[in-house]
Amino acid sequence: MTAALPADYTASMLVTESANRDHVTAFVAQGGGSPDLVAHTAALRLYLRVPHFLTEWITDPERRAEVARALAMDIVAMKLLDDLMDDDTGLNRIELACLCLHLHLTALKQMCALAEDARTVTDLVERDFTEVCTGQIRTKSHRARTLDEWCANASTYGATFLGCYGSLAALCGREEPAVDPARRFAEAFGTIITIADDLTDYDRNGEREGNLGHLMRTGAVPARDVEALLERLRAQALGAAREQPASSGLVPVVDVYTDDVLDRLLPRHLER
């Protein structure tokens, strides 16, 4: 990355990531996951780390750790579902399917227990994942040809996906006033991550049709428009993070991740 996070923040983030990794991999192993699947899960660094960002609004340390573990379980479950659909990991698909479902249902039970009203959790998950699932189907059948179309697709599998977990973090942390800013932060941050993933997947997975890097390289999307989008997303994420003092640690996180896309990933895909 182009800049480093403050040392104290990095240390606390890595503690959360490590605790989430231990919790999720132990669950996967106990559920019958093979050593390869356990290792695959342990390597999902950002998926295990992002709950630290999403729980910044929770002021009670013990509850924050509980919420982070529950979020990590469900986020990893969705990653395993994605791996199952892509079928590009070489992992046993029966293991992926069964452990994805087991992780998800267990995480959902935990989140319902943590929230003041379990119905708020189930209603939110039902509403947001209706959007995520129908959006994924639409995305696969209608590949983006413009930046507006790409943003419309990313609003489902990027913004709504992480936005859901931002809202869940505040609900499960019983920090109801934080639900709105937590969601706005997560939606913006989720889109920044989605941009990074798309630009990386151009080389890593050979993605072309509908891929943002491909749209840039073919001249369909000017780099300046992507830069402007990233700055709008940065402003949205920072504005949400600054609304409450408890989330001030997110300010350098937003800058580090956004600058990394601007300085490291974007130049690889300039129009040629």
C-alpha cells in the first residue's frame, strides 16, 4: 500500500483478524473441513480483517469482539459460496456447500442473540440478500459496458453486501444510532474494495467482459472517471466515519485503501 496505518491501529486490527481466524478455522475443522479447506479459510485475510473496521462504532470491547467473530463467520460463509460458484479453487465442492451453509446458519443465530431484537437481523438479511442475489444474477447476464452500468452492478455485490454487514454490526452491537453511518461507510468502502478486486482480477483470473480494468483498457471508461468515483467514495466513507468519535480510527483506513487503488492498481489499466 502507498501508506501505512498507525502502528497501534495495525496492532489492534491484527489481534481481531487473528482471533477471527482462530474462531472460524476451528469451526471449519470441527465441521469436517479438510486441511486444504482450513488452510484456504485461514488465508482469507481481508475477509477476517474487515469486521474490525465494521465494528468501530461498538464501544464495549467484549461485545465488539463477539460481533466481529459472528460477522467473520458469515462473511467467510459468503466467500465459500462465491468459491463454490466460481469453482476455481480445486476444493471439494461438497465441503464448500455444506460448510458455507453451516457457517451462515450459525452466524445468523449468533447475530440474532447479540441484537436487541432478533427480527431486525433477519429482516435486514432477507432484504439485503434479496438485492445481492438478484443483482448477481443480473450481473452475470448483463455485463457492464459503461461506468454507470458497472456501478449499478457493483451496488449489489459490493455496496449492498458490505453495507448489510455494516448495519448488522451496529444492530448486534446495540448501537442503533450508528446504523446509518455504519452502513454508509460500509457501502462506500465495499465499493472501493470491489474496484480493487476487479482491477486485480483482470490479471489474476483473466476477467474481461464487464471487468472495470478491461473497460479502462479498451477506452470505454476513462481513468479520470474512475479516479473521480474513488474520490467520491472516499468522501462518503470519511464523512460517515467522522460522524462519531468512536470511529475515528477508520479515517486512515479509508485513505490507505483508496490511495492503494489510485497509486498501485489504476495505473496498470490506463487506456492503451
